[in-house]
Amino acid sequence: MRIKVVASVAALLFLAGLAVTSSVRAADDPSNGTWKLNLAKSKLATAPKSMTTTIKVENGTETYTAEGTDASGKATSGSFTAKLDGTDAPVTGNPYGDTISIKHPSPNRFIATVKKDGKVTVTVHVVISADGKTRTATYSGKTAEGKAVSDVYVYDKQ
């Protein structure tokens, strides 16, 4: 009887430790937070006037929202919530496609694949700097119309 109680308490402490560790890891994900586009460091075919993104990575899912102003002064926005296992998820406000899939191979790297009508248009390689202050998103591919895409978005953590 005493062994069962000790084993049960040990199991509960172990599970509680896992839960706390998972929460800390999610909070520590270097992507989490608000990021402002640094236009001086970015290399864009058509640069917006401004863009700010908010990212939350938790429980194997990324929630992303972006707000900005395009080159002509028009307000823009986009968002998605996607699992980090590479499955497709709907995306709104993305000029390159209607779905996105994301893989998170390491804490400081993401690979996103954007599709339009089921066809891959753009691949995005995201790297968070070692100090966690800079997020670089490199876009490559073609628009649904076949125009080449080769942009580098550099964001500063706020």
C-alpha cells in the first residue's frame, strides 16, 4: 500500500514537472512577441510603409497576426493559426496564397510553405538571431501569376 502511494505521488510530481517545463519552453520560444519591420535592413521588391507582427508559439501551434500600411497608404492585415507539424492551415491577408504549413526544426528556425489553390507558391525561411532581437524571413518562389518572389524581411523585437 505504501509503495502505491509513493509511486502515485512520484508520478504526479513527474507530470506536474512536465507541465511546468512545457509552459516555460513555450514562453521562452524566441519567436514569441511583437516584431516591427525594419525597412532599412529589409530587401523588398515592394516595401510597405510599415508592418508589425505578433507571434505566439504554444503547444505546437503558431498564432500569427500582422498589421501594417502598404506602399500606397492602405491598411493591411493578415493572420493564421497553424500547427508546427507541416499540415496546411488557412491564412488570410497573404498575397501569395490561401494556406500555409509550418515546420519548426529548431528553436530559432521555421520553414513555412505558402500555397494558392493547393499549389506551392512561396517558401519562407525564418531565422531568429542568437540574441533573440532580430527575426529574418527570406521569401522565395513565384506568385500564382508566375512572377518571381525574392524578398528578405528583417524585423526587430519590440
